[in-house]
Amino acid sequence: MAGYGTSSAHGQAQSRTNGLAIAGLVCGIVGVLFFNVILGPLAIIFGAVALKQAKAGRGGAGMAKAAIALGIVDLIVFAILIAVAASSGGFTWYVGG
């Protein structure tokens, strides 16, 4: 009978998904709605590094490509928002009553 902890089948489950691919995908999804100028480039960077690691066998190539695409979408949304704000007279801050 095998002792405790000697069987590799009952150890920790091995994840084939790259953590950077997940981080890039989350940054890309959240960046569509909030902080797109910050999260867009992060999604592109995380996605590019994860894609490079996926070619080395870590997995997550699909999520890495999606993260890169969403990062680009985030930057395009930011550019559109800036263009709309500039064409309508810019930003106006009201402080107080």
C-alpha cells in the first residue's frame, strides 16, 4: 500500500493554461469598460509574452491572441473617446455647486 503523498496521481492538478494569458485576457476585457489607456497596453504586453511562452509548450495561445486583440480594441476605444471629446469642445470639470 502506498504511503501518503507518494502517488503523483493524487497530487496537485497541473494546469496547462498560462497565467499571463489569463491576466492579459482579464486586462483586455476590463479595459474595454474601464481604464482602457492603462489596461490596453498591459493586455498587449501580457498577451505577447504569453504567446511566446505558448510556443515553448506552456499552452494558452488562443487566450494570448485574444488578449492582444482586446488590448488593441482598448486603445482604439480610447482614441475614439479622445476624438469625440476633442470635437465637442474638450473636457469640462465642474467643482462645487
